[in-house]
Amino acid sequence: MAKIVRVEWMMVDLQPKTKRVDAIQSFVSQETPIVRITDSDGAVGTGYSYTIGTGGPSVMRLIERTLAPALLGREAGHIERIWRDLLYLTHATTIGPLTAIALAAIDTALWDLRSRRAGVPLHELAGGARDAVPLYTTEGGWLHLEKTALVEDALRAREAGFAGAKIKVGRPPQEDVSRLAAVREAVGDAFEIFTDANQAFAIDEAIRRAHLYSALDIGWLEEPLPAGDLEGHARLARSTPIPIAVGESLYSPLHFREYLQRGACSVVQVDVGRIGGITPWLKVAHMAECFNVMVAPHFLMELHVALCAAVPNARWVEYIPQLDGITTQGMRIRDGKAMPSEEPGLGIAWDFAEIERQKLEAGAVAL
């Protein structure tokens, strides 16, 4: 056993390499909290999470003033106990994104530390279900792109071995259909096309659009309604043959339980950075397995590749590069599939010199 003797935190702001626009927002910034935890034997674990443009400084204050001091002196291997204690410590601000994002940065650092001490990669430590996971790309499907660009990107993805692409929806209904139809005609029936509404629709609009999209053999309709509308998702799921995907805007395993129990989704997109870390992510993935529901996590491909390889019901990794600017090596891809790292830890090759150069703020506490 080794106690936690030092906790460091820092934040960088990563600018997307491509313009990213969906039905409700433009993604112009990725505030990225990073936490490093050192134990009494000198082992170090590094974790992270993210925001989309806002909230990063608030997350950092929560880590600095509440969570990091509570870690000192704790047994680093007691990950489940620490996660639950920190959840109760912040009970006044849970369940919600700021606390979940802060917990995720700490929890992923603890799993990285455990994996490094054990000398095994995360995908083996967490389950070891497979060696590779199919990829689909979102990078060429943004809402501002015109039809020709959507088709060209989907064709490039298919040629690269990817098995699918995601197209954002939220333009006028017939325009969405025209864009999706152009991609389907270009790539053929064997290539998956997913759609993402980013919570833009009311229930009547979602039902109408699902009916229009269904003729194009859509792989799923993602976040068609506001995430809190459980009844609306259940009603929509009953009305369409298109699988309904939710999860990137859910912040507790209990929320996923409710969706699964009600039959309100058939694809779980649980996100490590938004559910509160690896500890609750694994619970959600295995809960979905018990409902015979697949996992296709949102974002964070550099971390999700290991977790998807750890569980038997993960079907997809979403290709959106995030960490190229602060890592020395990217995620491995072979024949259109994501390959988890065989190195101990999360499998992320951090460039700490670059992080030091880019950091906007930083701090530390120690025994």
C-alpha cells in the first residue's frame, strides 16, 4: 500500500484543428484540466477531463479547494472508496457536470497510477475483452459543411478503413434528408451513417425527422431531445426503428439506469469525462451489457479506446482527435480500428514540456 503524498493540477486550453458546428453550438475551445497524483513510493498517475469552452476555471477551483486536499494521506489503491468519499464530500454540487468533470480528472489519474504500479495497460486491468475496436469518424460531418464536403470526407473515411461516419442534423428537415441521402448514395449500404441532433428537437419534431431519416438506414439518432426528457426519449424510441443514442449529457449511473429500464435508448454513449471517471464508466458499461445494449462512448478517443477494449459490449470508438497538441504519440489505428496501447497506464503519451508551456494555471498540495 502507498499513500498519496502530492496532488498537482493544471489546465490547458486546446483549440480544435477543424471548425466544429452542431445544431446548438460552435465548439471553439477545449479547456482541459489535468491532475497528477504521486504516492509515497514515488509512482505517478496522470488523469484529465475536459469542457467545451466554458467552466474550466470553476472545475479547477473545485479541485484546488476541495478535492485535492482530501486526497492527501489516502491509500492510492482504494479507488472505489476514494471516488465515493469525494462524491459525498461534494454532495451539494452533485449530480452535475462541474463536479463530474473534476472527479473524472482525479479518478483517471488514480487508475493510471494503479495501472502503472501493476505494470499492465489499462485495457487489460479493466477487463481485457478485445484487442481492437472499430472506428467511426465525426470530424467531417459538422453541420456547417456543405453536401459535397460531407460526401468527400465519408469516402475518405471508408478508404481509410473506417466503418462509419457521423453526420450532424438540424438543418430544415428535407435539407437534412438530402445531405444524408447524398452520403448514403456515395458510400453504399455497408458503411454506417450515424446522425446527431445535439438535443435540438422537441418530441414532435424528433418523431417527424426520425420517420424521414429511417428510409436511409441510419445507424442511430443521437441526442434527439434534451437529455433530461426521459419520457420523450421513451416515446420516441417506441415510434421509430432507428436506434436512439444518449449519454454524453448524463452525469450519473442512475440516469443511465432509468434510460435502460424505460427502453428509452438502445445505444449508450457514456463519457468518462462527464460521468465522473473510469470507476463509474465501467459500472455503466456493464449495466448496459446486462440490458444487451451496446456502448459507443462520446469523445475522448485517446482514453476510451482502452475502456472499449476492456468491455465486451463496446462496439465503436468515435474518431475526434483531441490531444495531439500535448502528446508525443497519437492513438494507434490499424485497418480502420482503434488499438489500445500496450504500455502500462491510460495509454496516453503526455508531452509534459508542452503542457508546461501551454498551461493557463497550476497548483499543488503535498504532505
